[in-house]
Amino acid sequence: MVEFRALKESEMDAWFDHCALVFNQHNDFEASRQYFMNHWYNDPWRERHGILVAVEAGEILSTVRVFHRRIYLGGETFTMGGIGEVSTKAPYRRQGLSGRLLEMAIDYMEAEGMDFSMLSTGTPRHYSRFGWEEVATYWRQAEVEPLRCEAVRVVNLQDPKELQRVMNLYHLYSCRLNGPIVRDRWDYWQDWVRTEITRGWFPDGRGRGWVLVEGAEIKAYLTAAKDAGQDILSVNDFACRDDEAASFRKLIQHAVWSLGNGEPVQVAYPAAIASDFPSQLEARQGLMIRVNNQKVWNRLPHNSVHDLFHHVSNDDYSKSKLVTWGIDGY
């Protein structure tokens, strides 16, 4: 008989094994396991009771994890339950296990007072049955020439002063957008963010972070990564004080120089970043958002979840305010 419940502390290792086995990124079980261990131990808001499992005869068959987060939206902050680690072993799929766990996750989020829920998926129909709505995100893609900038250097999140400056810069920039995670804890930056910047757990993955320093002041910072088998360099995080297009140009050209081989590279970055590169706008599917708190929803100005998060006029999605930074992915 299948038992549906929260994960027990004694089952953590079995849960890491389950996630690594089902996802098995790049056919590297140990790298996959390291990824899920990182996302547990590097998360200062982790809550074991937010890991829901279907268990039979001591074996984990399926799981869903609720990540405790807060997001910026419309100049305010709201609680958000991130749905991740949704996985079922192949012999037990199409038996309603993950659906039952998602229903439990909804009950859990409501009990925890989570206003919204967000997830990324390639199977949106599975989640739409439970109230999540698919909302496209808008990106730009541009060819960028490598160019080293003397004012740019690798970010040092181990230096408390620099860490605080970068945290302040992130808040200043991202609080104007819709969807970014609120990162107000040092340990999240030093553990989660620092690990995800380098993508050291990812076989052949390469990532770095940089700051733009002018007049002894950190004007902007950026993180970017290029995964194995991918030709595109992706911007996973960015913030600046002013001169946004100029700051972005200096940082991303330096990133192409740093991570590339001297040749121009295709770069993908959220459309919300102001830039002066000739670029193409593209819509990406996969992000889904659910409203958990109807009282909050009723007081917000909106016609739909789509309109609330994009906050554009005349359907001009090149100015979309919806951003979920890759560095926070779960």
C-alpha cells in the first residue's frame, strides 16, 4: 500500500538517491546527486516537511518538494512556494502519484501562508489541472564580441563588505521587477548563490560572476554560464545602479572574453535588461504560476496572472518586467 506523507529525517539519503536516479542529469549519477544535495544543504529556508513523498515498502516512488521563498512583485514582496524535484520512478508513472503529492503541496502552501507558487516544467498540462497557469518569459539573444574590461573583475562573495554591496545592488535592481527571489540572507548568497555561479556540480559546465568597479564603487554585477553541449552563454543574474546598457555591455563582453575562446558568442538574457546590442526577442515557455491567496489576489491590480507579472502596455513584451533569475533555479 502506498503511503503519502512528508519525508522522514532518516530518509534524506534515500531521497537524494531517488532524485538523482530519476533526473540523472547528463548520465552522471554522482553529479546529479550533488546537485540535489546542494539544493538542500545550501538552502537556508529548507523545510523537511515541505518534501512530500509516496512510499511503498520503504521505497520512495515519487516526490514533490516545496521551496520556501519570497518574491518581488509590483513593488511589494510576497511569499511563494517553489515547486521542484517533482519526480516519479519509471515503473510507477501514470498512476496519479505526483498528482496526489501536488494536491498535498497545495494544502501545505496554504497552511504555510504562501501567496503564490511558481515552477518550471516541460509538461504544463500536468500542472494546469491543479491551478498553475503557464506564463511565457521573454528573452533576447544577441551575438556578443569578446572584450576584456579593466574595470571588471571576478566577484568575491567571501568578502563581507563586497557581499553586502552586491546584496544591496541586487535589491535595488530586482525590487523593480516581478518574480525575482528576495535574497536577504547572507548564507543564501554565500552558499546557494556562490555554488550556482560556478556550476561546479555540473559536468563540463562553466560559470562565473563579475563586478564592474568604477570610482571604487560597484556599479553592476553579472553572472553567466555555458553548459556542456550548449553554444549559448546564458545570463543568470544581473544588477546595476545606472547606465544600464553601458554596464551590461562591459560585463557581458568581458564574460564572453573570460569564458570563450576569442570568438563571438550567442548570448541569451532576460528582456528586462536594457541593452544596446542588436538582438532578437523570443518567448520561452515552461514557467507556471499559481495564485494561492485569493485575498492578496483580489487587492492587486490585474486582469490575469499573465498581465500582473508582465506589467506591459500594448502587448510590448520587450519591456516585460517578469524575471526569474537562473541563479535561483530549483
